[in-house]
Amino acid sequence: MTTYLHELYAHQAWADAEHWRAFEAYPAALADQALCERLHHIHLVQAAFLWVVGPRSTQFVITKIEDYANMADLKAFARKCQSEMAAMLGGMGEVRLAETIEVPWFHPPLKISVRHALMQAAMHSHYHRGQNATRLRELGGVPPGTDFIEWLRHGQPAARWE
């Protein structure tokens, strides 16, 4: 079953990969502290929402950018999160999407549907990708066009991380 969430997350993986390739092509980008910290934040939040809607078999570990030896390690983390999210979404039906979960980092914890949690995570990533695109342009680079409609126009391509 294909839902808007499946499409939204396929787009997110593609857009994240396009951004990573653009940053890697412009060395000043991955040397920029603000951009790198925001990349870490994007992928940490993606992982947090993956954890919060998943089976929670382990404790969630909040990392810092310094916990990654280099940006290639952060990129690998991002790819892993995208892959795990795609696999989890592939097995989710309407019943699971409608279930209520608790988002523990709010006080008191916020109770929302799995669908709403996933929508928030995707929108949050989209917001910060826009900030990073602006920062790349400020540094002299050229951000890729990653709007959802661009993804549709190009035939909904899969993420190309290399």
C-alpha cells in the first residue's frame, strides 16, 4: 500500500542524498560549522522519530556532532536511518499509523498518532534542508532543487547517495 507518507519519505531520502552530494561537491560546505551542526540535527531528529514510532527495544542515544569522526560517518548514519525508516514504513498499515504513541521529549510527554509523528519528522527535515540550502548559497555553492514537485517531475527517483 502506497500512502502519502511513503512518498514523503521516499522524497526525503532523495532530497537528503541530493543535499549531501551538493555539500560534498563544495568543500566549504562540509567545513562550515553551522551547516554541519544542522545536518547532524536533521539526522538525529530523523533517528529519534524512527525510534519513537518503532519498537523501542533500546534506549535512544542523543549524539553530538563531535561523536562522529568525520562527515562521512554522519552521512552513513543518515543513510542507515533512511533505510530503516523505509523498511519500517513498508510494514506499516493504517491501523498502526492511527495508533497513539508518546513522544517522551516533551514535558509532559505528548500523545499523538504514529501518522502525525511521521509527518512532523518529515516536515522538520524539510524545514532544515531549506536552511542548509540557503547556507550553501551564502557560502558560494549551488543548492540542488529538492522540492517535492522536482522529485515528481524527475519521476520519483530513488536516493542516490554517491
